[in-house]
Amino acid sequence: MADYITVKNYSNIGEMKIYRKVFESIALDALHNVSGAKIVDRITNHKRVDKVLFALYKPLRVTFRKSGAVDIDVDLKIINSSNPSDVCENIQEEINNALITYLDSVPFSINLKIAGIE
């Protein structure tokens, strides 16, 4: 599976390929603009691991579908004093607005999973 998605230019000038890390960085930037939640840390045996060569678990995942759509899955920890449904709605709106601003012609879906309350 490719690590990028191809966006066709309707003016027939060419194609644009957008790398997976672009979607990840846009989503992370949007997450930092919303208070009340944070992304889950990498955890191994209930201890935080800072220095690893690679990790099989990623709290933010971007998946490209054959149809050209992009799925963004985020595992979150909600801060105890926050309303989870309001926080999730704000995060989805923020990621949605950021992706539409940068990548108008790419269809996408945003899936949030509450992995814990802090």
C-alpha cells in the first residue's frame, strides 16, 4: 500500500501526491488547538516508553482507502473536568476545518476513540 494519496488536478496540469505525514501533522496541529483532551502516549506494560526504535501502536493513524478516501483514527485521553462529547465534537470540527483549509478535494473521515480519562 502506498504511503501517499494521489489527487488529480481537474485542469489537466498534473497530479499531486500527498504524503501520510502531512495528514498526521495537520491532525496533530488541530488537536493542540482544542483543550480538554490529549493524545494517548505510547505505552508498554503500563509504563511510558520514550526511546523506542519503532512502535506497533500509534495513537494517531492515517489510512488510505482504494476509493481515494482518507480515514483518520485518533486515540484520546479526556481531562477529568471536561465533557467528553463536547470535547470530541470540538476536536472533530477542528481537524475537519484544518483538512478542508489545506486539502479541499480529498474525502476523509475522522474517528475518535476515548482510551481513558485523566
